[in-house]
Amino acid sequence: MKKILKKAVIAAGLLSLASVGFANTLQNIQERGAVNLGVRESSGLSYALGNGKFVGFHTEMAEIIVSDIAKHLNKPDLKINYVPITSQNRIPLIQNGTIDFECGTTTNNKSRQKEVSFANTTYIEEVKIAVKKDSGINSLKDLDGKTIATTTGTTSVQTLRKNKRAEGIDFKEVNGKDHADSFLLLETGRADAFVMDGSILAANISKSKDPSQFMILDDVLSIEPIACMLSKDDTELQELINASIKRQIEDGSLLNLYNRWFLEPIPPKDIVIGLPLPEKTKEVWANPNNNPMEDYN
């Protein structure tokens, strides 16, 4: 009994130390001299160019956040370690302390709030459907009997199934390991449609071999707030990130970033995605909050 109790005490102590270690991210950053930033490789807001170069609206916004953290810590030489993450591993990598925070395309919802914390929303996403123009698919109901691609570990999987039940239609699901893989299923004809965040669909179409082959349908399957994700209840880091985001909104730099990445030619092909800032994103910038997607749907 004493051995069991002793083991329990040790385990509790280790758990407590781990919680303190992961929650006190700023201290870890200070000691490390670098921020471990979670980034995406094939998203609309954050993506890779190759050779360890990561770009995009949310990536550049995160770099500005790190600059503000550096000022707060009085560490002008603070570095960034870019850590590629996927839809499947992003939450575990936050929880085990591998990354300090991530600014990719993560939806803030009530389920995830039980495991991690979110900064204020920086983009309101609409989940939509991308198809080939000659597919004959013009609405959600036209997906009946078709093969639909989406990305493993995303909220779009649940959104797709919910709409499937609501519309009384039947289709086969195939899952890509990441957004580029999911789009490839559509591009190569292994899927008839790709359901995902509108910005991700637009970005993948813009980078495809022939963007003129594709279109995004008007149907909106879900409205989702996208936000930077960090360790659960790490209020100190959360407040710093929120303060940086607020400053970027107020001085106009966040809007300039958005326009540059969505309304001007972007690498690697100098294609213009052509997505004006959504009205709902303007609203959330005017009234900053980290409300979950359930409040929008």
C-alpha cells in the first residue's frame, strides 16, 4: 500500500511539474532563446515554400507576435524554430510542449477548448466545396453518390457528416493526410469534390497546374473562427498574443498583411488568390474575442 501511495505521489508530482513547465511557456522561451512555432505546410493561411521556408498570412502574423514577445522579454535576438505540424498532431504537440504556440488554420471549438487554449480570432472561415468545373456538381445536393475528399483530423470531417445527415444524401468519404494530399485526390479524379476551409481551397486551386479547371461552390457548410492555439490555461502567453493581435489590428498592419496574401501575387507562382477580407472577419477584428465555432453556427 505504501509503495502504491509513494508511486501515486511521485506521479502526481511529475504531472504537476509537467503542467507548470508547459503552462509557463514564456519562461521556457526565455531560457531557450527561441520560440518553437507550429506552422502548416499546405494551408491557405500558412504554407511551405521548401528549404525550410514557411510563409502566409498567419505565419507572418505569428512572426510579428514573436517580435512583440521578444520586446516583452527584452530579448532582441529571440529566434524562431519553425515546426511543421499536421491536423492530426497539432494538439498533442501543444500539450507535450514541443511547440509553444501555432498560428495555422485551427478552428476554435468547445471540444478543443477542453484540451488547449486559443488566442483571439484572427480569421472567420467558411467551409465550402471545391469541384472541377466540368463535374456537373453545382450544390451540396449534387454530391449524392459521389466521392468526397477532406483532410484527416479537421473539423470539416464532422461538418461533412452533419450536412450529409441533414440533406439526406449519401456519398463516399476519402481522407487526405494533409490539405495538399486532399486536393490531389480531387485534381487526379480520385474524388469528385474537396470539402475544406474556403481559404485552403482557394490557395490550393491557385497553386494547381491549371487553376481554371476548378471552382468553389456558393454553399457554406459551416462558419468557423480560426485562431492561434497554445497550452491550456497559459494566460500569460495568451494575453501577450492577444495584445500583439490587437495592436496589429489597430495600426492597420494586419489588414495590410491580409491584402498582401490574398489580393496580391504570392509565391511560389505569383498567383492572386482573390479573396477580399470576409465581413465576419471585419466584425471580429472590431470586437476581439475567442468565442468557439458553436457560437457562430
